[in-house]
Amino acid sequence: MSGGTSDELRKRFQILERVAIFFTLPDNILHALARRLAPASATRGSVIVHQGDPGDTMFVVESGRCEVFVEESPGHTITIALLGPDDFFGEMSLISEETRTASVRALEDCRLLTLDRRTLYETLPADSDALIELTKLVEQRKDTLPNLIARARMVAPSKRPRQSPSTRPRAAPAERRSPSTSRRHWASGSRGRCCWSTSLSPTTTTRSSPT
């Protein structure tokens, strides 16, 4: 059992209150989970979870920033979320035994809180309906992932091999864009990051990434 000071437990409880998949849990269960959250850390540049790996742990960001990304093909990744304090990721692993759907990298030194599947099942009463509701919410969030990746792909710049001037195909005069059109095209595709929230309610809900 992790435990902690009264101030730490109060802060952890407040964080769990904002985690969308825990909305249906009563306060006494949230307090019990807060006491069993385990602290962890990640150094800048380290990958906290890897896409395709098995997992059984959810993470809450206490401090620092993280990047969530998916690898669509070898060497080609798309950033689908930027997470900060009180955001969370990996919640699907609490219910599902499927592999991680995305990778998460620390953009700064991060302090994290972790909750694993065993702790969750030990804390929830055996006759509680909370687990059923929890499973439904996690499945709903999982269903949003393809749309989120598609949205990220629309604003992410294409990563294609560079061509030398001698091999680069030339457009026919009639097909060339005017300078103003080219600038507009560049501007619409130059945003290098895509930040979204998978919260079930806007802004007031802690953001998460379905990993």
C-alpha cells in the first residue's frame, strides 16, 4: 500500500475525481484508490509505454509534459496528444488485456502516479456494479481512437523522402499553383503537433490518451 501524507492523499483524491472512467465510483472507493496509488518518475526523452507492449497500469501526470504518438508504418509516427499535470493515460489496461494502442514519451522530467489492474480489482468490492460501468466507459473511449488518429493525420505534415533536384518531377505549367495558393497550402499543413482531449465532457474533464 502506497499511503502518503494527508495533503498528498487529498490531492490524489481530487485527481481521481477528474478521471473520466472513475466518474461512477463512489467517494469511499476513490479514497481507497487514492491511498494505493504508487509514485513513479520518468526522465526527459524516455518512453514510458510502448505501442504494442502488454500493460496493466494506468498513469496520471503529477508534473511535467508527455507526448502520445502512434507508429503507422516503420519510421513514420504521428503525435496525437500532448499531456500535462492531472492528465492521464493507459486507462484501457485496467480492464482490457490487449496491448498498448500508442506510445507515450516524456517531454520533460515527469512525476507520475500509477494504478495497476490488480490494485483496482482488490479495491473494488466483489459485488459492486462499478466494474461493469468502468468496463463500458473504457470501451467507449477505445472506440474513439480511430477518429482521433484520423484527425491527427489531417493536420500532421507528411513525412516523405527528400528528392534531389535532378530527380524531382516538374509540374506542367498549367498545373503550377500561384504563390499565394502555395503559401496557403503550406500554412494549412505546417502545424507540427496535434493536441486533442479524449475527455467525455469538454474542458472540465481531465484529458487522457487511450493507451
